[in-house]
Amino acid sequence: MGKGKIAITLDERFIDELDRLVAKHVFQSRSQAIYEAVSEKLQRMKHTRLGEESAKLEPAFERALSDEGFTEDMQQWPEY
């Protein structure tokens, strides 16, 4: 996947904090810090969306769907 450049505007306090983290070698550069922050935020949003969509499911219906045909399968499995 290719990369692109963008320009952003941040409050001075965020820039100062980024510079402190770069100086402490937490990040190699401002770009790396911002890249990781954006990546982490997008991942969190995906997980939140998954949770929201999962909450819409009806547990009884989902269980019945997953158990469909399970009894027959159980009879074919050997005893342990």
C-alpha cells in the first residue's frame, strides 16, 4: 500500500508534546507519532462499530442459528 502526504494543523501544546516524545525517543519523528495515533484511533472506531452492530443481534435467534444441525453432528462425533 502506498503512502501519501497530508498537512495538518495542531495546537502548539500538541506539537510541544510530540516534540518531547520525539526527544525522548518514544517516536522517531512527529510523522511516526501522528501515524500511530491515527492508526490506533481508526482501529478503535472499527471495534466500536463491530460492538454496535453486534448489539443489534438477537441472542436467541443467533443461538438457534448456530445450533442448527448441531445435534446431528454431535451424534457422529466419537466419545472422548
